[in-house]
Amino acid sequence: MPKIIAVLAAVFGLVALSVHYRAAASHLSAPSDDTLIKTFQSHRDNFERLRQMATEDMHQMSSFSESTISTALPESRRNEYKNLLKVSPGLVVGANYDGSIRFIFVSDESMAIGPGWAKGIQFIPAEAKPIGSGTDNLDDTQKLPAGVYLREIEPRWFVFYQRDE
């Protein structure tokens, strides 16, 4: 019986270590604040147009990527989305009823075990209250407790990082 307990403890320890390592390694793949800010600045018109379109279409799709654009939209609209989403491969756009729009560049929300996290750019309209803590740097996020963090790029546009436990 003690051997079985030791084997089970070792197996669970290896699983926990693997999950921790995958979560830590995935944070290393998150783009730096400077990369996100430069991407925003060089494609600002695309982000603004995506924001407008997502706000208009949020009743048909509140979250989408290039591969999940609603087929209920006209083909010309779907093509415009696909063209605009080329700003970054794998970009996911999420619209909220308060008018805020998130452009998720990288996330780990698909993990079955462990906390999920996401990093990207967020638009928060003037009439919505920003949810989260302001900060000057979101590059070393592993030291931050769970929560939402915002770094202003310009009025109403932010780099965001969110981690849930």
C-alpha cells in the first residue's frame, strides 16, 4: 500500500509540475508591451475599423477570430473582417455590451487545469468605467496576482493583461 501511495504522489507531482511549466512557458510567448503598442500604432485604422464593426455585429457574434466569423454575415462583410484580422495571426476579437472591445493576441484560456490568462489591446469607451488596475509595464506578468491590468496607449486604448485563478 505505501508503494501505491508513493507512486500516486509522484504521478500527481509530475502532472502538477507539467501544468506549472506549461503555464510559465506560455507566458514567455506573450508579446511585449512595446510590440503590442507598435502593432497598434502601425495598424491603428484597422483596429478602429474592427472596433466599429464588432460593435455593430456584436448581436450576431460577440467573440470571433478569422476562422469563426459568423456565416450569417454577408460575404463582403466576412471578407472585410478577414482582411482586417491579418494584423496578427490568431487574433481574437471580443465585444462587450458596455462598448469595450478586446483584441486578444495571446491567451492560455484553453488549459483544462490551472489559471487562464490573456494579453492584448483593449478599447474602453468614454462612458464605460475601466475595470482593472493601471500599471506602467505588463511584461513581467507572472509576478502579478490574478486580476485585470491596463497600460494606457492613448485615451481609451490600452494594453491589457488578465489572469484568472
